Amino acid sequence: MAHDREVAGIRCTDVLAGLSEYLDGELPADQVSRVEAHLARCDWCERFGGQMAGVVRALREQLVRAPEVPGDVERRLLERLAEEPQ
Amino acid sequence: METPDALTPTDQALLERIAKGDRRALGIFATRHQGSVLRYARSLCRSEEQAEDALQQTFVDVLRGAASWSGRGPVRTWLLTLTRNAVYRGARRRSGEPAHFVPLQELGELAGWGADPETLAGGSLDRDRLRSALAGLSGASREVLVLRELEGLSGPETATLLGLSLAATKSRLHRARLELAAALRPEEVTDGP
């Protein structure tokens, strides 16, 4: 196992389990304070949490815009819809 | 309800027009949403051809279903549900899903939890690298990331679309993020369990 220790009353594995909910602001308030106390004193989890936040942020920023639909795909779509009976 | 600018009708207004047989409204609606629909279809399909079939079928289903659209809930959630249904009607069953369940801790370790800092995902997380990593994930992971992170659906909307509980949807999203982080680690890292 990589590491797992109890810091600020919560184990690293529990921080890992709740990390996405923490990043999304969906963790209950009492758990947020415990996770943040853990992160403040656990370099491993703080570093990993920062990495996960960076990956999620990059995904949203870089790929949020839907790719251009190729012109021929759009043309075939509109042709199909024009042919479709009501 | 129309927006103040009549040239940019809302989705709801377009659906009302489509329900009355307005093909021009259908064209506007399709052009507006085709990018999102195609991206989602690609996340579910194994080929570009299947994704294009699902794209077309989605908007055919919009034409057929506009009159019965309830008006409750976001249009985009309804639209992407039509896409999902179109994909499954075409393929019946998605293949390529992971055959075994990887424990969360193991997924975390693959993503670099507890590893040396230089082996974590990082560097330039540019569009091509992210797109490639996303494409390499399992279908279920790719799907939930597209819905939540790219299409911006809420947790409850995503859960409804996937037919899962909210808790199961959150779990799937968390595991998908870990899979993505693992895929973005430097190639020379081989210290997984």
C-alpha cells in the first residue's frame, strides 16, 4: 500500500474516498473541516488532491467546448431530417 | 418563451415549433446541439459511423417526441437521454467495459496516490493529451466525465440519465477521475499494483 495514516482524526484512505465530493463542494460541512485539517498536515494527500483538482480543472477548461461537427456530417444530418416524415 | 432577441429562440420555443411541424426550427435546434450530441455519442460508440447514426437518430427522435416533451427539466438532459437511447437501440449492448471491479484504493495508487510527486499527472495538460486520455478510458468512465465535466449536467441530472442512484453516480465520477489521472501520468511510470 502506498500510504495510509490517521491525521486530524481521519485516515488517508477516507480522504481519498471523499476527494471528488470535496472538490465538488458536496461534502458535508463537518467532514470538510476534517478533510482540510488532514490536508494541512499530510503532504501526500495535499499533493495528490492538488493534482486531482488540476486534472479536473484542465479537463473542464480544455475540452468544455464541443468539437466542430465535420461539414459532411452536418450536411447528412440536415438531409436526413429534411427527408423524415412528420 | 422567446428571448428578447427573436433571432435566438430558446430551446423550449424551438421544441414548441418543432412539435407543430416547423422543420426550420428543427434545423436550428439540430445545428445548435449537434456538437454536444456527437461528442456524447462518440463517448458511447466504438466507431465514428455508429456515432453519426446516433446523432441522426437523436434528432429524428426530437422530431417525433417534441410534442410529448413535458417541459420539465433541462432540455439538454432530455436530448442526451435520446442520444443514449439511440446508441443502445443501435448497439443493444455496449462492449468493452471492464470485466472486473478495481478497488478504489488500487485505482488511487494507479493515479499516483502516495507516489513520488514527479510521477503524478502534470506537465502540460493540453487539449490533445486530455482528449487522448479520455478516449482511452472505459466507456462508463468516459460517459460520466463527458456528462458531468463537459456537458455540465448536475449530479441528479446525470443520475437520472444513467439510471443510477446519486450515490452510485458520484462513485462512478470519482473512479473516472482517478482513471483519467492515471492515464495522464508520465508514460515511464509503471509502479502500479
